[in-house]
Amino acid sequence: MIDLTVYPDRLARSLQRAREQKIIIPTLKQQRNPKLIPPAITAQLKKVGLWDLNPLNLFRITWHNEPTPGGGFGPVNFIEFPKALTGVEARILAPVGKWFPTGAHKVGAAFGCLVPRLVTGQFDPTSQKAVWPSTGNYCRGGAYDSALLACESIAILPEGMSQERFNWLASVAGEIIKTPGSESNVKEIFDKCWELRQSGQDLMIFNQFEEFGNYLWHHEVTGPALLEVLEQVMGPKDTYRGFMSATGSAGTIASGDFLKSRFPASKIVASEALQCPTLLNNGFGAHRIEGIGDKHVPWIHNVKNTDMVVAIDDEATISLIRLFNEPAGKKYLAGRGVTEDLINKLSWAGISGVSNLLSAIKFAKYYELGEHDIVLTVLTDSMEMYGSRLQELTQERGQFSELDAAAAYHQYLMGVTLDYIQELTYYERKRVHNLKYYTWVEQQGKTFEEIQAQWYDDSYWSDIPTHAEQIDTLIEEFNAETGLLKEL
């Protein structure tokens, strides 16, 4: 699943490139706990901006960045959403992806896919192009990591994604390929990957939907970050109830597996757009919750460990980003008792983050959770990616008024309903898992034996985290070979 075979000749070239570019690679342990980062690197980072194309920013691929454009490290950044905003007693908490380099946590998933290939010599940055198929933020993270390595990159994403993504990519990626459709058009991305494979170019495709480095990074970095949030806030009477995330590439939801190993009674909730209810109803369609991908089940989704599926109306997310970010919306929220501090932080939730929040509210209402129940979700990116969407909505619908704010607040927050929820039985999980066959076995070359192992062999999933220590050892050996740590 994660091949760690070493290729000495290509590894030698990777080491030379790292020396030339002054690249020191952080271990997963250091990304999980920045206190393990050498003090000399921490000191140098004070002079480096969060989005700068500086190899030191690899050490900022962590949930522990201070909430400022170029700060140090601290506790995990998270927002707690109160009853005045959610309408439920349960405590809903979400770590914030905005403070990663590129403004989204997907830079971590890209790291998790690229680095094992780099430190084993499987990927040669001196000759190969790195291909990053994505519905948005993942290819941005991949292009960023590639730029740090001075290797050529190809970013693939749907043409319907927000303009902010394309604007930034133009300055970083070697090539941008726009595929037809929007975030739900994942097959078109896969088709482009096959076209590139057959083109004769020397390239390596880092497909987040099938790369277990994506699963591993979230299991070993995001999962512990969520656990830290719990340890910060849980009192003696509190109970952690569950984690929910849009499935997307199924990387982030792997952190739910980590939490369930510590809290066996907790739930894992997979969220998707109502307009494309693939998991809920074997359905299809297009939607506006950008970046979450649909119409297939990712190869790396541990469906057997998923307890519930929730579908969110994309109109709810579109209305709420206006409520959270337009002046009339902020004023209305203040009148409903939402604090100024929280109102100023609501822009830290992008469209998929708002969707995750709504999933958490549905979950809390479904299980009738109370004030001592804690629910976790995640804000993968921020409105920094979607300013153009707000402008488009104003052009389409006019200025967002106080009446619009009242309608959005009461309909889409206070009025969250219990429809489009399914608790998954054993055979309902198996139904969702079996959907993998049509994408991965019939189209993408996976084997029948492996898809069966994913379901019937419990060690299939539990073995993945065991690679973390070996990867860290390879990273440490790589850094020792470059000699750059000695020069700090």
C-alpha cells in the first residue's frame, strides 16, 4: 500500500537536489509536535512568510502554526461554535486549515504522498514531472511542494473551480490542466491522468484518491491534532461523540479512524453534497461545495469504519458564506448573541468548512446531544479561496440584506433538519464499499483481491499507520545524507 523500496541511483539525485535547494524534510513526528523541530529552524522561520516559497515552510505543514501570516508554533488552532450560531447544546469544535502554507490543509496530504517517494528515490525531482490531480486545494499543495524541490509540476483541476485557485497556481505550477466540469467531475480528472501516462512523458502521478500517504498523513498528524483539541477542552463530565468530514479524497476522514482507536464508542460521519448523493443514494450530479469531489468512493476510504452518511444542501453553504462574511450578515449575527471575536473568525471557514459545520449540527440534533457532548469537524480552508464567489453571488442576487441574513440564519442554522441522514448498518457500509469496484477495479487497474482485502482483512487498515515510524527513519537518514542539519 505504501511502497518503501529504495532506489539508490535516483535517491542520490534526490539528495543532490535537496542539497542544492537547501531542503530539510520534517518528520511526521515533528509535524505532529513542532517542539521536536530544531531550534535553529524555528528561529529562522521568524523571517519567513507563511506562503513564501521557502523550503523551511515544510516545517509549517502542521496544525500548530500561530494564527498569523508568519508566526511561530503554539497550540492547535480551533474554533468552538456556540449555541447562538448552531442552535444545539453540544460543543462543536473545528481545527483551522487557513494557517497552513497555501491556506489549506491539503498541503499536508500532498506532503504525505510525495515524501515517501522522494526519500526512497522512487520519485526523481531532477527528471520527472510531479502530477497533482485534484478538485482544488490538493494540486495547490502539490505544486507548492514541487516548487520547493525545483521540480516540474502539472496541476489538474476542474475548470469550474474558484478563480483564486487558478490565479495562485499560475505563479507556482509548471503547467495547469483544466478538465471539464466542477468538483463533482472526478472521472474527467482520472481520464486526463491516463492520457498523461500514455503520453510518453517521464512523470509520476500522485493521485490523492488512491495514495495511502494521504490517509497516513491525516491519521498521524490531523488525528493527533484533534486529540489535542479534545484534551484541551474536555472536562470530567464531557464525552467525545464523533468526527465528521466531507469525504473528498477520504484523507481527512482517516483522522476519525485515529480517534475511534482511542474512543471506540465514537462515530465517524461521512458528509457529501445533497446534489450529488453518491454514498447516501448511489446518486450523481453537480454541486457547489467546492473541493470535496464526488461520484465515486475513494480507494483510501475505510468505509467499514464509517458509521453515518449525511448530505448537505449546497444552497445552505452558499447562503451561509454570505451570512458569515457580508456586513449585513455579521451585524445580524451580533444581534443574535454571537461574539465579535467569533464573527471575525467566521471567514476562517471556506465552503466545505461550512458544510462540515452543518454536518456536525445535524449529527448533534440526530443524537440529541447535550452540553457535555463534544463533536469534532475540520475547516479545511478559508474564504481566502472564495472571495470571487461572494462577488458573483452579489451580481446574481443583489446585495445581502438584513432580511437575507435573517432568512439564512433561521433556515440554514436554527432550522437544520434530520433529513438526508443514514446510520450505516453492516450491509449498508458494504453497499458503499462495493461502489469502489466500478471506479477502481474496472477503470483504474486495482485488483479484485485487494478490494476484498479492504473489507474482510482488518489488518489492511491497521497496518497503514505502522509505516509512519519507518518513513520518519527514512526522512532522518535523508537529512543526514544531505548534511544540511549540521550547517544550521
